Amino acid sequence: MERANVIIVGGGVVGCAIAAALAPRLSDVFLLEALPRVGLLTSTRNSGVIHAGLYYPPGSLKARGCVEGNRLTYQFCAAYGVPHKKTGKFIVATSPEEEEQLDSLLQRGRENGVEGLEQMTGATLRQQEPHVAGRLALHVASSGLVESESLVKTYAAVAAAHGAYIATDARLEAAEPGPDYVRIRAGQAGELETRVLVNAAGLFADEVAALFGNRRYKIYPCRGEYWEAAASKAHLVNGLVYPAPDPTGLSLGVHLTKTLWGTLLLGPNARYLEDKNDYETNRESRESFCARVQRLLPQLQPDDLRPGYSGIRAKLTPPGQYGGADFVVTRDPTYPQVIHLIGIDSPGLTAAPALARQVAQLVKESLA
């Protein structure tokens, strides 16, 4: 039976970033991904935004992870040639109530240590985004874009270059924890034994935790659907434009993204599901979705929209409950050699390298 120092369950951006952080320091690091390739689910079905960290409560893991991860993501992309661009973004208020939200976001961002925040009038906004409607805007200089698929694959490649074993088609099927090890069975990877197991299984992290008798957490899948503007309308937006965030905390709102390849991406919305694998059933209508977009971009019409992809967020907040839950990074209460990362929704893409550093420290303590 193969024996490992660390097995990471989940080949999304967080799992791959953890592998990249651990492999240079440790031998026998294994990354197990259930699907045929890494990064096929939430990690690449998103807007590809490098967030700044102003949306999240001060002191929260999301706030700290995002602010640190913002810096680390830009550094990693520059070092390894991952396509990215520090574009900045505008968060736009279209009503007096939303202007108050921008004031709160500005204060929260400053408390979180986000640099380069600036409020501007609607007139100043239109100098840079002439087609965007808004009374007031908050400019966030440190936000940007990354090609998320390339980011995930590069984390995995860095891990592999330092000797990590990356196994695909390796869905975790069974786990048997002992006093100082975990024995598992995982698809084509077969049976393995490890000193430390890291649960970075994304949408399925609660199910992995349940294999260890830990049923404290439940993930509620929440789908976000995207549309793309017709090529003739891509010029209507120059960068990243966000609405004032949804006051329920469910999402950051349907936003406008001028992608790295010049298309105009619209979305996502946010809709709770029963099935973690349901990417297409009962999508929001073109007309309804366009109405959301027109708050910021009045010139866009339903006929200008083309169907895009969708992604599913791993929410810890159940339907009907306001406020967003923080990331969970914790040792299993019964088996401390098992480390769980649960509820890693947005800004998980940005926070991944910061979460990897945190997990690397926990792993170091476990192996000491």
C-alpha cells in the first residue's frame, strides 16, 4: 500500500494551491481529484476576478485571506506566466440607498487593509465607463482578472514539478482513520495511507467530512448563471463593473466583465439548488436576466445576450437566511490529522494561496 505524508482531497484551485505550497517542503504529497482533470468545477466556472477584500467582515477568514491572497495571486501569476491583468473595478450605486452601501463598503475596505479605494461621482465614472449608469461609484484599484483555468493548472504543475503525485479519476470512496494515520480508497488511485489528510473537496467537502463522522457542516449548492454580450456590444464596457452588493449577502450581484480576451461577460445571478451537479435546469430567462444587467448598462437589450456557462457555489448559508458564512478551516474534532476546508465560495479563487499557507502550517504541526 502506498504511504503518504499528506493526501489532499480535491483538485480545485484551493487543493492545487495547497499542493503547490506543500510539495517543495515535503515528500510524498498526493493530490486526488475525482474528475478526469483538475479544476473542472467551481474553480473555473466563475468570473475570474482577483478580489480586493472589501466585502467581508473585518477579522474574518474571508477578509484576511482575500487581502493576502490578492497580493500572493498577482505574485504567483507574474512568476509563472499565468495570464492576468490588474484592471481595477467600479462598484456602482444607482439609488440613494445604494450610495449608503458604498459608504459602508469604503469603510469596511479600509478596515480590512484594502489599498487604492476611491469614491467618485457618476460624471467621473462615465469618463472611464461612458455607457454605465450610476449616481456614485467606488473605484477599487487592486481588483483584476486572471485566467482561472490556467491558474489552477499552474498550481498543479508547480506541485508536480516538486514531486507531488496528482491522481485524477480518484474519487474518495472510503476512509478509515486510525490513531495517527488515515487509510483511504479512491477510484483509480486505489488504497492509500497517509499521516495527514486535507479535505479541500469544494462542493463535496461536507460529504468528505461526513466520512469521518463530522456532520456539523452542510453545503447548500447555489448556481450562478452567465450570459455573454454579442460581439458588437462588447465595446460598451471597458473593465470590471459591479453593482452595489445584494443586501442579503447571497452574491455580489450581476456584474459586467470585459474579459482578458475582449468579450463582455454578464453575471452571475444566484439561485439555490437541490442537486450539486445541476448546471442547466430551469435557467433564468433571457429577458429577466437582461433586466438585471440594464440597471448598470441600459443600452443592452435581450437580443444582445448569448447563453454562457454556469457555476455552483459551495454555500454554508441555507436558503432564506441572510448574511454570508465565513470560510471554515479546521482540524476534525475527533481525528486531528484530518484538516477540513468547507464553504470555500467567493473569494476562494483569490484567497487560495493564503489558505494554502494556513493549511501548510497546520500540516507542519501535525507532522512535527
